[in-house]
Amino acid sequence: MSNRNILFIIFSLLAVISAVSAAGRRTGAVLGGYKSIKDINDPYVQEVAKFAVAKHNEQSNTHLGIVRIIKGESQVVAGTNYRFLIAADDHQQYETVVYDKPWQHFRSLTYFKKVSA
């Protein structure tokens, strides 16, 4: 194979990779990334958020309550990560992540932290 053919193949591959990469950026989709939860009032979403606060209360001996979910996102992995921004009854906001595998009846609080309001 001549150098000219090799260069043509390399440039063709680079053009295809560049086009695919640009298309991914236009859609804003990130494979495996977090996606906004459209209905944060869904009963299952509310249940997961309440679990986060209850588990945090159990682990830290506090008595926080949820006023509302400000923002919710989910990420599908080998289960689902739910990331919430929660307004609590102590007038603070908290970011929390819950890992959920409902088919195995498994749910775990993986992150809970007060954030600046």
C-alpha cells in the first residue's frame, strides 16, 4: 500500500471521528451521564429522596425533613444513581446521591452534603 493511500485512510478516519464527536456535542447527551428527572413529584422519585434523608438521619443522628426536591437527576449504571438537590426543614440545601437496584431490593445512600444556598 502506498503512502498516499495510507494518508487518505488516516484523514478519512479522522474526518469520521470528528463528525461523530461534533454530533455528540450538539445533542448535549453524555453516554452514562446524569439526565434531568422530568417529574420530581413522581411517587417513586419522592420515595428515593425520602430514603436519602432518612438514611442520613439514621447515620448522623439528626432529624432533617424534606421541604421539597429542588432538582433531580438520574444516571443509569448497573442500577440507577439518583442525585437530588433537596431543600430541608432546617432552611439549608443538601445534595444527595442514592444508588438503587429495585430488582434486587437494594438501595444505598452514597453521598449527602450540605451545599451553599
